[in-house]
Amino acid sequence: MHNVQLIHNPTAGDEEHNRESLLAQIKAASFECRYSSTKEVGWKKTIDKDAELIAIAGGDGTVRKVVKQLFKQKLTRIPIAVLGLGTANNIAKAFGAYGNTEDVIQNWKNAQVKKVDIGLVQNVPGIDFFLEGFGFGIFPYLMKEMEKLEEEFPSPEEELKAAQKKLHKILMDYEPRQCQLEVDGTDHSGKFFMVEVMNIRSIGPNMVLAPMADAGDGELDVVLVPEAHKEKFSDFLLHKLSGGDTDTYQFHTLKAKNITIRWDGTRLHADDEMLKMEREVEVKISVKEGALQFIVPQDESANR
């Protein structure tokens, strides 16, 4: 692959990740490159259907934005490479593409292509797929609270720590909701603080909810925090905040291809898109196998 299109969110990262530096790094790796900025009007029309590689430089939201456009233009056959420049960078970390951008770009030359699934969503206006995760409960409220913050954080790490603190406070105040949940034909209904359908290992502030998730295995991971696990989940969050080993809590996780959820509430999210429904709805979720192709390092351990 020699013909690369770089789609860049110039507000992500720092001065070391500006247009000029990224283009120089790509050129130094012997790739030809065409540049587009997501902050420029009309960037969607600049996507080159003949590109051999689409490189997305930005955070998780930028990746979702570009992927959404690739679906619209039916360009999902083009492999995607991620340069994680955001705060959490869950997607970049899932595909072993997080770290020094120069090293990540150099690795493109010997990388392999991994077929990646997505989750398809029915009955939610404006949302028809997710790449990271889809869910109800405390995470949509965390997203709402973080949107309100006007604070400037000195580093992504400080922002993630603030989000984790907020999540713990929300857990303490949140009343578990009734959820009618069917997973591959089996009823798992109950009261939960959180129901998350995951495609990769982590969402939000680097919360690894599904450590064994593989975005290319043809299944989704349904992660549950039931009413009875409030104290255990609280201890897990506090332990994480203290910088300790995060293996203090084992999430109840189910592998699935088809999920039906009716949640006693109206707030939900798909990746970093939050939505408040006018009424309670029944949401159907299924997996679409191999919908995308991502560049990953040769090391198989980075392919989750």
C-alpha cells in the first residue's frame, strides 16, 4: 500500500501532531499522501475512492465520524489505519495503533489487515451502528456530565481521571433500572446499573469492560452490572482511581450475535454519540461480521 489518504482532526493531539508533522512522518515511511481536515467544509467529498489506505488521525469520535462517511460512500473495502490523538483512544488501543505516531506509521509497511465487525442497531433514530459499544445506564449519564464541564485539563490522563471520578459519583446516586434483555434467544432480564454491548475491549474513560473482546470474532460482548454488584463495582472504580490492579471485579459478560433490549429509561449511547429518547423503546442489536478492515501490527496479541 503506497497511496494513503490522511483524514485529520487538527484540534486533536498537540503541536507535534499538526498537518505538517504528520505528512512528514508519512512521507518518511515512503507513502504518498493526500490530506483532508475534518474541520474544513466539504471534507467528506475529498475522500479518494482509489486510496489504498485511509489513515484517521484523531480521537474515537473522529474515527466514528469517518467510518460513518465510509459506509455512506460504500468505501468500506479500503483498509483503515488509526493514529490515536484523542483523550481515550479506545479504538486505536484495540487495534494496537496507539503510541508514538512515527512508530505507528512505520509499522504500516509490515502490518496486516484485520476484518472487523460492527454492531447494527434497529429502532433508534439517527443511530444505526456502533464500533466501540452501545448501552444504557450510567455511561450515558457520564457523557452528559462530561459535556457540562468547562474545565481545561492539563493532560488526557487528568481528564480520564476526572471522568472516572464522575462515574463513581453517578454510580452512588443512580437507581438501578429494570431491563428486559434477551441474548441469543435466552432471557437475562433484571435490574442493572449498566448494560453495555461491546465490540472492543474498552469504552469511555479507558474502562476495560470486556478484556477478552475481539472485534473480528463475529460476536458481541454483553457486559452487565446487576443491582447486586453495586458495592463490587464501586470498589473496582475506586481501585482503578488509586492506580491499582483493575482485576478486582469480573464483569458478567455474555457472548452474542443478536440482542434485544428494553430499558426502563430514555438515555443511551452508541460509541460517543449520546441520545435521549422521547419514550422507552425496544432496541434490537445484531453483529455484522467483517464490515470493515483495519490495519493492525503483525503481533497477534494486538489484534483484539
